[in-house]
Amino acid sequence: MAIRKIQPNDNQTLGSVIQTVLKEFGIDRPGTAYYDPQLYSLYESFQTPGSNYWVVEIDNEIVGCGGIFPTKGLDKGCVELVKFYLLPKARGKGLGKELLLQCISGAKEMGYESMYLETMPELTTAIPLYERNGFRHLTAPLGDSGHFACTIWMQKTLM
């Protein structure tokens, strides 16, 4: 298993991984990452200052991904955990936790003070992972991600 930074040739595979997972959980609908215009150009999107994106590989096959992005409308010092997905073959092995810890560590290294995320109730294994790692539920969304279908909002203090 390896976690590495995104590379330009990852774009097509990552877009496919994300859409596959969203389809698996029946949440391939407007207001989710499924329809994000940059879904198949993530490398370019994550050249934005203050962002970073990691890829999980098993035997040189991409099986997951996740990153951080300074979403418009978030407070200064807050970054959003974004496009965090694992294929079924990567689940139950601790890879989600390792990837989450990489994202948290990367955010701290960049000087962020808190991390925000949006998710959906259908992602039943992700929510407890976030809770176990210090994310607390919010009563309303923060920022302007454009993911209006997400109904669970969480935040973690990093400092």
C-alpha cells in the first residue's frame, strides 16, 4: 500500500473511482461530487494554492483518494476535506484512516487551524471514521462547495 501525491496521469482513473463509489451508494445525483465539472481534471484543480490531494494504491492500482481544498466561503484557517473515497477492495484495511491522517497532517503542515467536511448519510462507514478522528457534527453547512445534496456537516480543530 502506498499513499502518494496526485500526478497528471491520474485524472481519468480518479474521476472513475469517485463516480464508481458514488454510484455504489446510490448517490450519483446532482449536488454531489459525481457532477463536479473538474472531476476528470483533479490534478489541475489541486494546483490551487492551499490545496493538496493524495492517491492510495495497492500493487500500483489506484484504489482511493482524498484531499484538502480552501473552499470559497470558509473562514480563514479552515480547509475542506474533499473527494475522499475508497473502492470496496480498499475498505476494512485501515487505509481510510491512513488517508484521513495524511490529509489532517497535510493541513496542519500548511498552517490550517480546522478542517471541515460535507458528507451524506448513505456513506455509513465514513461517518464513524470521521467521528473517531475528532470531527464533530455541525447544524449547518459552511462555505460554498456547491454540494447541496450533502446533509451532514462536520468540523475538526487541528491546533
